[in-house]
Amino acid sequence: MKRNFELIPTNGIKINTLIEGDGKPVIFVHGWPESWYSWRHQINPFKKAGYKVIIPDIRGYGRSEKPKNVNSYSLKEITNDLIGILDHLKEEEAHIIGHDWGAPISWYTSLLFPKRILSVSGLSVPFTPFNDIPPIKLLEQIYKNTFFYILYFQKIGFPEKELEKDIEKSLRLIYCNSDAFGMKKMIDLALKNNLNEKDKKSLFLEGMNEPKDLPSWLSNKDLKYFTKEFEKSGMFGPLNRYRCMDLDWKDLFKMSFDKIKKPSCFITGSLDPVNFFIPGVNLFDSVGGNYEDLRVKEQLNDIGHWTQQEAPDQVNKILLDFLEKI
């Protein structure tokens, strides 16, 4: 099926954006390493429900422009991109839904531009205030003797070289080690004491399980599409989102202590690796205190990180029910 894309001028660059349907706009924001295509299962159900679907390739991805300055990938810049898309389309306000990095982008869009956002939904990553010290410094303290991917991603050029060597293989490993099946396998290995902490000098893909077959949620056609997108864009822009974490802390530290005021929805999978980032903390149980109007909080059983792709029907029902009541 042919999709409707427009290269939209916004915030000094051009953003490739899918626009389909009529009605109240809903912006969908993807994460890393993904694409507008990560929302493919949401397009038709939301159109049929009477919404205008707006799905950008975030700056640095796919056919969107790719600024060369690392600091161009801050949350402030990306949220401005999204508001510029609404301006271009002459839309005063919209609902916003984000997954992975798209979730923080969505939470902060609602805080920075409250008059433009009707409701905000996040998948995988809940809204949390910053700590008193910059994120990278904090992670260096927590993971001073072991490998942690966000610290590895700070080395400009080095992770790009590893991930771009064979993009299809890199994406296959990333997708298949963070979904429900991959996470179950990792947990089993950990319980059997066969999964040792990675050495600080390890590569990102090192130790990942090579799947024999693709999971049911990811077809060969899907993987090939994602691969072509990253062959266009490379990994520099996408990885820069991680390299702006301390800049985000500087820009948004005070705002991070504001509660999300808009009607909110949070969805995650029971096997999402984000749940296990902080040892001894049940992240899902802690969700709620940072919102003024959290109407939905759902954990989907046996679902990993790629929430809306692994469980599209469940996610669509939850989101559409939530939006219908606003």
C-alpha cells in the first residue's frame, strides 16, 4: 500500500513525515533504532477511528535531514521539530504518543508546549525527574567496572563503526535480544549463572544471542525496510540522542520536577529491559507519582521492548479507548 509522505520544513531542517487520515491529529514518535515504520500497525486503526495520523522520522533518521552537530539532537530541538510540523499543517493541537526515546520526547513536548498537546502517552519509558548530577556522570558511577551501552554510545565514531559494518545483522540482534523471546532467553541464562556481566571494553553486540529465525512480530520484509532506512541515514544522528543526555539535563533539569499535567497513558511490557535498568527497583510499580492525570497504566504480559510491534492489537485498543474518553 502506498503511503503519503511529505518532507516538512520545521525548525531549520526538513523532516520526512507520514500524514494520513482526517480528524484530530495524533503524533507518533519512534525511538532507537527505529523509524516511522515502527508505527505501521497503528496507521489504519487510528485512521478508521477518525484521527489524522502524523508520524515523523525523527531528525537523523531515514529521509529526514541529519544535522552534523551532536548538540542538534537535544530534546529541546526535537520537540521544536514536532511543533513545527503542527504549524506547517496548520494544526493548533494534537495528541502525542511516543515509544522508547519517543516517550521522553512526548513527555517533554507536553511540558514545553502545553497549549499544543491534548494528551500524552508513553510506551516503555515512564516520565521521571532528573537526578542531582548529570546522567552520564551518574551512569559512570553505577557502571564503573562493567559495560553499559549508553556509556559505550558516548564514543563518537566507535559505535557507528560497529553497528554500520553489517546493518541488517546489527538490527536483527538488537530487535531479537530485546523482545519477549530474547529477554526470556537472557533471564534463563542469568538464572543458570551462565550470563556474566560484560567487560567494560566489550562491544555493544558482543554476547548477543544470534536468533535462528525472526520472531513472529518481525517479518523479513520488515527487517529489510528498517535496514534500508539505516543504510540511508547511518547511525551518527540516531546515536546522538544518547550523546545529548547531559545537555538535556542542563536544559530541562528544573522542568523535570514538574508533573505531567495532561491526561496521560503509560504502557509497557512485563519483559521490557527498561524495567530492569535500576537494580532492586520495580519501575512499573513506581509509575504514577510524576503525573497529575495518569488515566491508564498497563503492563502487557510476555511482551518485550518493542511494545506496539509485539502487541499491536492490545496497544491499539488501550490507546484508542484512552483517547476516546478525552
